[in-house]
Amino acid sequence: MSFGSETGRTRSGTKGISGKANKKLKRKKQEFHTHRRAYVQESERLDSEEVRARTILALDRLGHQVLSTEPGGYDLGDWLRSLNSLLDDFEERIGIDGLPSEFQTRRKEALAPLAGPADSPDADSEIERLTMEEEAARVAIADLSRQAKAKLASLREERDSCAKELRLEKEKLVAMKDAKESRKFFSRLLGAGPSTAQAEGRVTELESKLSNLENEIADARKARSASGGTGDGQTGSTTLEVQERLEGIQERLLELQSAKQQRLQLSHEREIAAKAISDVISSMRLETPRSEPASPEI
């Protein structure tokens, strides 16, 4: 009897709950789901604000980014792709339904000035012309340098040859004088011996020539030094003229290329565009997409 009675109580306990207890359980479930929906919505709202803040920070960095001036470097096209990728990611994270309708319009308006930077055909033509002149001047300087180097080498070779000949002539003159001295007694008896005047004249001539060559070499070295290691004599003055013309061409090229890079950089325009989009995102009211009402759970 006791076994059957306990079994009956167990079945009776699991079979149903009193009406008051059942209502209390349902109310707890409803409160749980209500708080859960509120927590999810709050998390979504905080996530949207975080996405907004990160996007605004990235826009500020892009607005002050410096583009590369090297061929194949990070240019305006790369910058626009980075910006559009950032904004696409922002839209995806916030959701189309969470963005105001005018966002796309303001985005296009901000980027419109960057669509096609103004070209300057006249400046490009002048850069091309000056580049050709620069190359021609470099070639001319190289030719003059080779000529100066060859002339200096020729002067040194002639100097060495003259010095060698002078040494031989001096040795010859000394030998003639020694021989003349040894024949002095017999010369008095037989008359004057061979004269050394011709040899002495040759020595004087070679000494003068050697001195002139040394001066030419010294002048050539000074001219090369003044022209940056190139030039010699008349060639040196010509080199200086070409060098000055080359420097003028390079200065003008630098001015034109800097102006062109400034146009291609569009620094001011990019900063304005990034700031405009940042202001739009900062001021917009992010709407949290409405969630479907949860079905009651039992």
C-alpha cells in the first residue's frame, strides 16, 4: 500500500502545477526574454557607436595621409580605394537599414572633386622638353670631361717625354764639356774644338718647354677643380657654361615636378573630402534595425 501511495504522489507531482505557480513561472520566462532583448539591443547600439568612432578616426588619418611620389607607390587611386573600402565596411557593419538615406548622396558629393584631377598639358610639355635638355647637357658635360681627361693625359705624356729628353741633353752637354776640358791643351795648339753652344741652346729650349707644360697641367687641374672635376683650359670654361645651364634646367624641373606632385596629391581636397564624410557620420543618427518580436516560449 505504501509503495502504491508513494507512486501516486510522484505521478501527481509531475503531472501538473497549481495555477498560481504556473502563472509565476510564465512571468519569469517573459521577464527573462524581455531583459535579453534589451541587452541585445543595447549591445548592438554600443557596437554601432564603436564602429562610428573607429571610422571617424580612420577618416582623420586618411585625410592627412601623404601620397607617394615614386612610380608605383601609394597614389591617389590607392587612397580612394582605401577610403571606399573603409566606407563600405562601415555600411556593412551598421547595415543599410541603420543608415540615413542621405548618407550615400553626401558620400558621392564629398568624393566628386577627387574623381579627376585637373591635368596641365603645358606643364607636362615643358617638363618633357626640359628633361630632354637636361639629358643633352649631361651628355655634353660627359663629352667635355672625356676631352679634358684625354688632353690632360696628353700633356702629362708630353711633359714626361720632354723631361726625359732634357735629361739626356744635359748629360750630353756635361759629356761635351768634360771632353772639351780634357782637350783644352791640344785645342790651344790645334785651334778651338767642337762648340757646346748648340747643345746648351737645346737644353735651354727644353727647359722652357718643360716649364710651359708644367704650367698648362697646373692650369688644367685648376680648371677641372673649378668645374667639379671636369674641364681643361678652354674646355673647362665651356664645361662651366654647360654646367650652369644644367643647374638652371634642374631647378626649373624641380619646380614643375613639385607643382605637378602637388596637383596629383590633392592634399587639400582629400582632407576636405575626408572631413566632410567624417562630419556626416558624426552627426547622423544611427538607427538600430528593428528586431522581430520573439515568439513566446513555454
